[in-house]
Amino acid sequence: MKISLILAHPHAGSFNHAIASAACSALRQNGHQVAFHDLHKEFFDPILLAEEIPKGALLDPVIQEHCHEIALADGIIVVHPNWWGMPPAILAGWVDRVIRPGVAYEFLEGDDGEGVPRGRLQARTAIVFNTANTFPEREQTTFGDPLQTIWKNCIFGLCGVTQFHRKTFSVVVTSTPEVRAAWLDEVRMTVDRHFPKEGTT
């Protein structure tokens, strides 16, 4: 299987990087092809220009590459921290520029954009790994866990991805090395469960 793995965290020593590394290793050990992008390391430009919005717009080669990979992916994994109940700006910009009409979704013929789009992604499974410094109970009761709605309904569900799994690791700032090691084991097990070894499904 072809899996797209997207990481969005500015600090190279972050726990998000450890999560992405564990996920990438598990995928490759299971025989999958991984298209891995560390958006900060690659200096991904998150700014969507007006001329890039139309469906048939001429795209920057970097954006063309991302669009090509996401269109062909059999699965998608996204890793990022919970910042203000949102993905980091660089990742929001990646969504703006890559999860675009004609690639990830389309409007039905005769629909001028006011209706419900049809998903085009061939990926059927998406996983989002988040980190946070808020206890899960407070995230849910006080803030309503907006990232769940954003990723499950507004992005992946809209684009045709039917199987969605999200896991938040918290509280990171006070976690011990032992707890973090257990979290990374959970990352590997999650990847193994959703993207098992080739030929074993």
C-alpha cells in the first residue's frame, strides 16, 4: 500500500517527530511505501494565492507532487500538536493547497458549489495522531474537541475517507520517558492494526 505521512511541528526534537518516526518505521516494516513529508523541514509554503484556487489552476511543482501523492495514497497519517483547537498554520495551509477540488473532492455536474461535494480520495483509512497539554476530559467538556470534527467530518469524511482513527497523547509536558515509550508502542500498534503487513489482510 501507498501511505502518505504528513508531520507538522517546528521543533525537530519534538514528541511529534518521535510519533512520525515510529509510524513511518512500522509502515515500512509492514512492507508499505511511505511518502513522508516534514512540512517545516521542507519549508512548505502554506500561503494559498488567489490564482491557485480555481480547479484547473496551474500549480507549483511542489504542490503538484503533494497532490499526486495524496490522490494515489491508500492511506493517510497526519501528526501534529493541538494548538488552540486547530492544526498548526503550516498544516492548515497544506490542507488549503493540497486537499483541493479535482484532487480530493469534486462537485457534482450542475452543482455550482453550493451543494455537497463528492469525495475523490482513494484512501479509505486515515489516522491522526495529536499531542496536547490539556487533559482529555477538559478538551472534550470545555472545548468540544474541535480537531475531531475538523479531521473526521470536515476533511476526511468530505473527501471520501470512510475509516478514521484519531489518538491524542496528553499531557505531554509532564509525561515521563516511560509514558512516552508506551505511547510510541501504541502508535506502532495502531499502525499495525490499520495498515498490517502486506498479504496478511
